[in-house]
Amino acid sequence: MPKIGRIRLVALRAPSPHPVATAFGAMDSRPALLVEIEDTHGARGLGEIWCNFPRHGLESRFHLAADHLAPWYLGRDPADPPALVHAATAAVRRLAIQSGEQGAFANVIAGFDCALWDLLARRAGVPLARLLGGELRPLPAYGSGINPGDPLAEIAGARTRGFRIFKLKLGFPQDDRNLCAVSAELRDDERLLADANQAWEVEEARARLQELAAFPLDWIEEPVPADLPPSVFAELAAVSPVPLAGGENLASPEAFEAMIAARALAVVQPDVAKWGGISLCRRVARRAMAAGLRCCPHSLGGGIALLHSAHLLAAVGGDGWLEVDVNPNPLREGLVPFAGCDERGRIAHSARPGIGVDPDPAFLSAFRVMETEIA
Ligand SMILES: [Mg+2]
């Protein structure tokens, strides 16, 4: 059986003339850390490692992957990615604790897992969603990352690309003004979501959630810090007129299970590039859907992560929506084969094997910060 024979890491950074604002800080550039895994028979797969924060997250995860994870993966059989997620996590457990870098290690393992799934799908000659037991279908998508500065203009831009669902950033002094303006402009077939990015303390959230009832929101995401106990989210959900969403900052099977069991989140949002990869996020998605909850995979990075997220959603089925960042980002626009939605606000899938793209080396070199190969 072929083994993992070569691992290439490519750190990319694109300028962001239009910083993405969140309640805890802005992204003034757009990073993407790509991992390409090749087996000893020449089959290759691509993954992306989440690295949006802090600003040096790209460089730190690059070194962490090159020094500690890539050597561990080399020579292993790629056939069982879920087993490798667990084994890799166990292998670096003590180092992750000692360094306080549990999140960064989890991000790297997630990206490696995505690359392995892409490799297996390409080796089988089928789109990743099909290898995962699903079917290719147009995916209902929502336009994410609508900033607080001029949300009407950003929504108008997303609308021209076919989006019918928009997610507005909250946690700013102008929240109510923005919500009023955006709600008033919303068309009959359009929907609005909001993301507080953990902005509020519990008492403040309790009050804000009541006030948000005035607006036509399908969900409010992460109203409070994501490390609060599920019981706090459940208590907020019980009094909130707007359904709660979250999951991008949960990082263990137990954390997701506790949130799902407590019925604290109506919408569960695992991020394949951030924790668990395809292997564990697929389990979370299935568990959430079995509990009657909606799964809308989280993604706000480069194009490779978005494609993995799309294949996960296509694979698990259900009524989830695909999160698509509408902010300019060459590392998304230059890598994904779709530029907009169809007339029903859906995004089409490529029928090519794996995630369906092979980045142009010249394109990558234009944004490359660092690159290394472990073989
Ligand atoms: Mg969010």
C-alpha cells in the first residue's frame, strides 16, 4: 500500500485593502497555509490550515506543521484519515499542553486531514463529496463577513453575485443602525443572519438578544465567549427570540457533544480547516442533524478550505447553508471555480476528482511568504 511520501507546506499572504472587521479585531491581510500531501505512488491531496488569528498565525503554524506534524505523518498509510486525526492528536498532546498551542496543533491536524481526504478522492477518481457518501448538488450559500462600515454597499455587491442570504458582523456601536438599515433594504426572498463574534458578556447578551427580536434574523452567532459552559448557551437560547449558532471555536468531540446534548445551539458550525478536519466535522455534522439541528459548516479563509467545506456539506446532506466570505480575497477568488450563485442563491460543484482544483504554481508564487517540503 502507498504511504505518505512527501509533504509540502506553502504559506500565502494576500493584501487586504478592505480589512475584515470582527468584534475582537480586524484582519488587515488575508493569509492561507496550504498543505499538499503526496503518497509514494504519486497521488496528491490539498488541504488548508486555519490561521486567521493572531496576525503571525500563518508563520507560527507553518513552523509548527513543518517541525512537529509533517515528520510524524511521513511514512504512514493515508487510508484511514479519522484514525490519523486521533493518533496525531495523541502524538502531540503533551507538546500542545506544554506550549499552550492546543488550538494551533488542532488547526494543523485539521488541514492535514483535509489533504488526506482529497488525496483519497483523487486516487479513487471521484469528487470528495461522493467519496464521503454524498452526492454533488448545488449548495444553498450565504454571503458572510458583511462588515459594519457600509453593510448596505457590501450586501448590494453580494446580491449582484447572486447571494440571497447575508451575515452581518455585530459587536460595534453602530449595530442597531446597521440592523435597521439592512432590514429595511432586505428583499422578500432574502434572509439575514448576524455574528457577534463573542462580543458580549452574559448579562449584556441576555438584553441584546431580546432587542434583536425586532429584526428578521435567522440566527445570531456566538453572542458570548465560546468557552462558556453549554448550560449558559442553553439558558440564553431558552430566552432568546433568535436561534443561536456556533461551533467555529469548539475544538473537541466532547465540546460539540455537550452543546448538542444541551440543545444550546440551533445551528452547529464546525470548521474543517480549524478543528477535526473532514473526519471529525463529518461526525459532528451527522450528530447535529440526528439531533434535529441544522449544520452549516463554518469557513472564512482561502479557497481550499472553502472547497473542503462545500464537499462536507454536500456529503452530509440536510438543510445547511454554505458559508462563503464575500470580502475580496485573492486566495479564495483565485482558487475556487465559482464566482457567484445561481438564480436560487446556490453554488455549483465541480465534478472533477477530489476538491477539483489544482492551483497554478505561478499564482501561488505571487502570494508566497514561505515554502518547505518534508520528504
Ligand atoms: Mg462566526
